[in-house]
Amino acid sequence: LVIATVDVLGADDDPVSGQKRVYVSVKAQVYQDDGLFYETVASVAPTQEQGLGPSESVAQTNALISAAKLASTEFVNQLNVKGIY
């Protein structure tokens, strides 16, 4: 079971590219059912990512994709270290 929270923090104009820039924050936990309770087996602390795009919605989508990739990579690394496949 994975529970994730993604917050869109805000948007502005990137001074270098002139595109829209959106910031998001992601935090998440992976839980495993041990038969009686759910136990946390991996977690991602609140992490901020940004995305650029020609419009705010494109920038937001790019930021969400970046945050999801970051969180999933961190989960896989933590689960591999614990030997959970």
C-alpha cells in the first residue's frame, strides 16, 4: 500500500527561459501488511521538485512527473536494501 501527498506550492516565471515554473512537494510512505497490521517499509520525506513549461498546466504536469520519478526511485532503493521485492 502506498500513500502519497503531493502539494502544488506555486508558480512563477523562470527568469532564464521565460517559461512558467511550478513547484510541487511530495511525501509518501509504503506500507506492508504483516498479517495483523500495516508496517511502514519505505518513506520519502517531503521533497520539492520543479517543472518548466510554456503554460502553467504543462509546468505543473512536468513537476508532478519529476516528483513521482524521484519518489519511486527512492522507494525502489529502500525496498532493495531491505530485500523486499
